[in-house]
Amino acid sequence: MAKIIDIQLDDAALPPPTPEIEQERKVAMFDLLEDNSFSLPAREGRAVPQGPFRLALSIRERRLVFAIAEEGGGQAGEFHLSLGPFRQVVKDYFQICESYFDAVKSAAPSQIETIDMARRGIHNEGARILQERLEGKACVDNDTARRLFTLICVLHFGG
């Protein structure tokens, strides 16, 4: 049961998302809850909650906060990640997504496919950075990291 069963985004202080960003958010959250792998590693000989987990993502004081609770609501852990390593890849991801959304409206299928391949590459890079940043704090598979990266991008929107 090492998985996320509920996820909350603290996006209350953000401007209203564009329809495209809202759609990305909904898809990422749905896919994440349908299939994910999330566990907490052993630390200093303490017992480790096995999950399932509830995850709250937020940005506080320019840091990405993962607040993790057990299924029943008991606190399982909290950690803060610097946003610095994510800044460029998030910026690149927003730019390529904008190009993709524009291309879908009028470009040839081959152009759309090329832009989509670039978008997936940047998305994979964001997931890789997230997995590196989570090392020693939480274990996630690649698909879970990709979906969490999408949600991190949503939290960056307007920020």
C-alpha cells in the first residue's frame, strides 16, 4: 500500500489557471491517484509508515513543501525542497506547452508531433530532477515523478 490515495494542492494564493493548466492539473491528479508508487524510506532506525498516504503540496517561503499524512490523518512526515533546481525546467516546460497548445490549433500533424516529443523530453527532465531531490526523503517511480512534476508546474503558475 505504498501509494498516494489523496492529494491536495495549496493553490489558493495563485491566480486562476488557464483552461489548459486546469486540464493538465486534472489529468495529472486523476492519473496519479489511479496509479502511483510512493513510499518513505527508513530513517535512523525509526518505524516507517507503510501507507497509503495523503499528500499536500504547497509552496511556502519559496520552498516546495510535501506534507505527508497516513490514511487516517496522522502526520507521516514533511519535507521542504528548494525550488531553485526546478526553475529553468518549469520555465522551459511552460514555454513548450504554450507552443504545443498553439500548434494544436493550426499546425500540421508532423509539427505537433515534434513539439510534443520536445514537451515529453522536458517533462522527463523535470521528473528526473524531482526524483533526485526526493532521494532519501521519498521513493517514487518515474510515472509518479512525472505526474508530481506536472503538479509542481501548476503551483508555479503565476508565481
